[in-house]
Amino acid sequence: MALDRAERSAKLKKVHSYYDYSLLFLTLFLVCFGLVMIYSTSSYTAQTKNLAPTHFLEKQGIAAILGVVAMIFVSKIDYRIYIKKLPVIKIKLVTLLYIFCSFLQIYVLIFGDVINGKKRWIDLGPLGSFQPSELSKVGTILFVSYIITLAPRQLDKIKGFFRVAVYMAPLLGLIAKENLSTGIVIAGIMFVMCFVASKKKAYFFWVVGILVTAIVGFIIIEPYRIGRIDIWLNVETNENGFQILQGLYAIASGGIFGTGLGESMQKLGFIPESYNDMIFTILCEELGLFGAVAIILLFILLIWRLFIIAISAPDLFGGLISVGVLTHIAIQVILNIAVVTNSIPSTGIPLPFISYGGTSVAILLVEMGIVLSVSNQIKYER
């Protein structure tokens, strides 16, 4: 009798696939909020350039729509396909992506468009410009996850970390040469993924020292980077500290509840291109401390959902992908807010989902799609 009841109970239990709708809705909300803030911060600038007030909103909106479609599509694909060999060329998709990202970084160093003195973009004609370093972040997350899963126990010793670093060195070096801030983000992603996968943590203190030394080296070889440190230390007296100083004025004038959406004064030419990396300052001015804290809490919730997926993933590869995306978003949020509040020297790091940048938002949405794919492979009984 007891056996019959157990059999009936087993039949009633069905295994279901999980899909993290909380992560999906948080992502969509941040994207929509970003579009609202981009319109608020860019409409005046667009009109001064004889463009339609919605010019930047339309461009970002197109990229966001394409990114959402890609996110939904990618989320329905089994993420383990990235470590399977392609049928014709007999090479894993993740390796092919790494090679392609390296090729794009070489191409942009030679033939890339120079914008604001930086050669970081590839001109795609009517489609606008494309920033390869954003795609390289996805390539890094997938490739490092794959390399670690080949021999995860090697990371218990420092030579295991160097093994991963050697594989990543060509791509990381190409990126850091022209874009140190993105190089720091990618190095941080690699470091955290290796740290999480390793059972022995002590040697990572030495690794931090090595990474800091490398970053200092990249700063020293470029005089303008040293200049940014001087701006940071003397923001009130240095003539190049105008943008950061105006950003601090914007944050201060916002008070607790802000001046109201669309009512910022600092975006009226005082903060150049306030819809880019400095958008958080206008957010603070228009929505105040309350709005700033609310957005930070939303990012914390997003990171929490990514953490839950990481610890619940069906295998190490899926868990590391989630950790990589979590690290990517966390680093960019921390660095962006630290820069605009003058807590660290200025560096070009956008605020995820909110700052203007079609490549950035589209690639971020693809990353979220990959994590949703990981969540879709989590099984539970009901």
C-alpha cells in the first residue's frame, strides 16, 4: 500500500524548466528607464546640433529593440552549444568567437574611426558605428568559462591562473592599448571568475599586485592618463576638471527628491554629452538622492538574481557564465558611479543599460539572454 502511494506521488511530480522572469523584468525596466533618461539628457544637445529632439532616443531605442529580440532568442538556446564543435570547420563556437574578437580589435587599431581622439569604433555606414570591445566582453566571459571548465582544479595553484591569463593576454593587450578602462573591466571579469572557481584563495593577493603593476605601467606610458590623476586630485583648480566639477554641482543641486524629470540645468551645455558616461549626475539632479538610491537598489536586485542563477546552474560552465556577467555589470556600475562622484580618476565607463551607446546596450542584453538560457536549464520538481 505504501509502495503504491509512493509510485502515485512520483507520477504526480513533474520536472520543469526554470526561467528567471524576475531577471527579465528587471532588465527590461532598466532599459526602459535608460531610454527615458537619454531623452531627458540629450534633447537639448540634439537641438543645438540642428537634430530632432528625439534623435539620440531613436538611435538608442533601435539598438534596445534589437537587443531585446536577441536576448529573447538567445535565452531559448541551450548555452552549452557554445562549447560544441561546429560541423564544418570542426572548431568550438567559443573559440571562434575569441578569434573573431581578436581580429576586430586588430582591425579597429589599424582602420578604426577616431572619435574624441580615440580609435575605438568601426564605421558601419548607415548602421552607425560599432565598438568591438563591447563584444570582447562577451567573448571573454564565454572563453574564460570554457578554459576554466577544461581543468578547474588547476586554479588551486597560481600556475592555473597564469594558464588562463596567457590565453587571454593577446585579446586583453589589444584592448588595453587603446582603451585601458575596458581593459580593466575585462581583467576584472577574468580575475573574479578565476577567484570563484578556485578552492585556494591566498595566492590571489599576489595576482592583485601583478594586475595593479600592469595597470600602473599602462598609465605611465600614456601622459594623458597621468593628467587624469592630476585632474582627480585638483578638480577645482585644474582647467580640465570642468566636466567632473559640473557633475558634482548637478549631484549637489538635486537634493533629496531632485528638481524633477527633465528639469536639469547642468545638461544645458554645462556637462558635455551628459547622456553618455555622466548620465548618473543628471539622474541625481532630476530625481535626487531618492532616485539615485532606487536605481542602485535595482542594480543590486539584478546582481542578486544573477548570483542565484550562478549558484543554481546545472554545471560549472553555466555558473561561471553567470558569474562573469554579474562581475561585468557590478564593475561598470561601481566604476561609473565612482568616476562621476570623483572618488577615482576619470575613465570612460558607461552606466549599464542607462548610458547612451547602442553597442553597449545591445551586447549587454545578449549577455542577459545567455544568463536566462542558463536559468532555463535549471530543473525543478513540482
